[in-house]
Amino acid sequence: MAIPHMTPDEFRRRGREVIDWIADYMEHVEEYPVLSTVKPGDIRAMLPGHPPATGEPFDQVLADLDRIVMPGITHWQSPGFFAFFNANASGPAILGDLVSSGLGVQGMLWATSPACTELETHVMDWLVEMLELPPAFLSSGTGGGVIQDSASSATLTAIIAAREAATAAMTNRTGNLGNLIAYTSTHAHSSIEKGIRIAGIGIDNLRSIPVDAAFAMQPAALAQAIEEDLAAGRVPFFVCATIGTTSSTAIDPVREIGEICRQHNIWLHVDAALAGTAALIPEMRWINDGVELADSYVFNPHKWMLTNFDCSAFFVADRTPLIGALSVLPEYLRNEASASGAVIDYRDWQIPLGRRFRALKLWFVIRHYGVEGLQAFVSEHLRLARLFASWIAGDGGFELAAPAPVNLVCFRHIGGDDVNQRIMERVNKSGEIYLTHTKLNGELTLRMSIGQTHTEERHVRKAWELIREAPG
Ligand code: PLP
């Protein structure tokens, strides 16, 4: 049979329809209930049991987007989305991603699309300048940056690089881990534990270091745990500090932690997944104090920097251990450019071989907004978070549950867990906003994460109204 490819003309026509569909969505996103109300199985029940034997008209496919898919969407792009941490999107990022799909490039090697590699290296260097990160993270020095799919993957690669650095590259050879021990705080993200599992370190060898009253890692407790492990003949090899923990955006004291790591020659990885973006603003750069002591660092432009998921920026101060740990060179990938040593092959900087042209969306975002536009965007969220925190602090029925150094406000009603649970359920059921919870000091705590692309003061005011009315 003739293969029913879409012709360029048809693509042009349908492409315009799809862009219109997305633009309409952006325009009306506020009108949808933020949290999807479907029940498990509802979406599948609307789908045919078998794939179509012959191609269907595109109109039908588009119509089913509205009929089947939209009811099952939780609207991350709604200005009323205050849950988890945001995954904010923007026009230029969507268009950059579209171009990436259109080019269909797979950038595993420099040679498989030089622009894919070089643009990525370049925008990663731009990020170092924009956030005033340590110069060692620049590609012109010993280190450099790479775009990965997620902070979880970036942290896993950091653990593997650290593992090989600590065992003189022998773990990759013999599978024998020795006696490696990793450290992070009790408030670190679950991706650290996942990475420790995947890298074969074993969770019994991951020490959870206690936190202080502000939920930041206690360096003295870290130092003590390291001493105990050393005394027992074990090998401390990896510490993960967090700038902006998931529960409460606590900022670990990276400088003190880094000094301890230097003293014992331990790899320091810094996870700044959400909060890293705040360093766009000079007054917020204190959060990165001590990052120059880090061996690796990750933050997610796909959370708060207007770059559609997925785009995680991972930097190393020295690329040699990373590449040494991950590079495998089969015959079929050999090529002149790689052999010359003059190019970067990003396949050696990540877990998968293949890679998308993600730099395009980041490049579009940075060029469209400019540094000043991005700074203004982040500043406004910081202002809104401070405003919301001031309302909580000034209301006798509620209390702040943690410091709010960035754009997340942790708070609770003073009536206890059941009341807070009820507040969360009620406000989420309203469809106007969506917020989620954590536990701090064992108490159910509500999290107001203010980082959506189109969130304005009126949305935060509306949220506060709903929250205040909810306990009654
Ligand atoms: N680290 C921290 C501090 C996070 O808050 C998160 C997600 O919220 C992650 C890591 C995981 O991010 P990703 O989904 O990119 O793996």
C-alpha cells in the first residue's frame, strides 16, 4: 500500500491548527479545574481497545485531544498551580522544542550534529555567567555543563563519577565497590537514594545526616559521621548538599560542607534543582555560597526558568572523572572528530547514548526573555512568596512552618493535621488552585509553591482567600 506520510503542505496546515490549539489552551488554561477530576481508568475507558488498522483523519485525532485527553490533564500551566515545584513552560521554549522535533536530531556525538553539541556547550557557559557559578564549570576550563533529562539522572551520573574517582576506576572494571559510603541530609530529595541504589552503593551505605531547626544539614553531624566511618575502615566518597530542599527549600551550608569534603577528599555534589534559578538575581546569590567547593552541581531550568520539561543543567568542575566513568567506545561510534580530541561527545556525560536537541529551547528562552526579563520573572515570584508569607504570619489561625528563602511558603493551620488535611482537600476540590503537602517535624504542612509562568498577585490572593475560608 502507499505509505500515508503527511505531506509538507498537510503538515503546514495541520501544524497551524495545532499551534492554534496550543495558543487557545494557553489563553483559557485558567478556566479549567487545576487538578484533574477523573478517576483511575476513566481515560483508558474512552480509548478503543485496538489500534486502528488504517490511518485516521487528523481532525478526529485533534477532536479526541479535547474529548479524551483534556479531562485527564492536571494543569501545570495554570496560574493556580501551587503544588510540588512548578514545571513552568513558555512560548519560546515550546517553539524551541518544536524545532528540535522538526530537526529530529540525535546528538550523541559532536559529529551527529555539531550544532546540537556546540549550542549546548555555549548556553551552558551562558548559564554559568547568568547565575555567577564558579568559573571551573565553564567549558573553557577543566569542567563544563551538559543538559540532562532530570536532576535524578544528573545526580546518578555524579554518584557514578564519584564512585570511579574514589576507587581509581576499579568499580567499573571489577564490580567491587570496596566499602563506599555516601552522605546527604534527612531532607534530601528521594533521587539521591534512588541514585545510590542504582549505582550499587546500597542504601545501608547512605548516611542520613540530621538537620537543624531550619531543616538544613548540620555540618558537625556530617563531620562526625565521616570520622566514624573512617575509623571503621570505610571509604566516604560522596556527599550531596541541597540548595532548596523539596519539602521546605532549606539551604544546606554548602561552604562548611564543602570544606569537610575537601579535608577528606570526598566528592561534593550540589542539588539545587528548584532554587538554583533564584541565583539569576544578584541579591539571591548567597544561596550558592561555597559552590566553588563542589565537584558537581545541578539545577533544573525545567522547574522555574521557563524552559519546558525536560531540561536539567548539570555542571562538573572537572570533566575527566565523569567522562572516564561513562565513556565506552564501540567501533561503530568511532569517527575522526572524536579521535581528534577537539570536540565534546555528550554521550559520555550522561546515562543514555542518544540525546535530544534540548539546547534549542533553552537558547530560545534566554534570547527571548534576556537576562533582565528572566530576573524580573523570578523577582516577582519572590515578592509574591514574601507577600503570601506575610499574610500567614499576620493571621492568628495560621503559622509559618519553615523559613521561606525562595518561592515556597510552608505553612499550617494551628488546628492540627486533620484541619490542614481538610483545607488541602477543600481548596483542591474548588478547582481554582492546587497545592500539596509535606511533613515537617512530623506535622502535616501545606506547601505554597509560587513559580508558574502566569501567576500574578491576584492568583495568590485568591489562593489565600480559599485557604482562609476552608477550615470552617
Ligand atoms: N532534587 C530536588 C531538590 C527536587 O526538588 C527535585 C524535584 O522536585 C529533584 C531533585 C528531582 O528532579 P527531577 O524530576 O528533575 O529528577
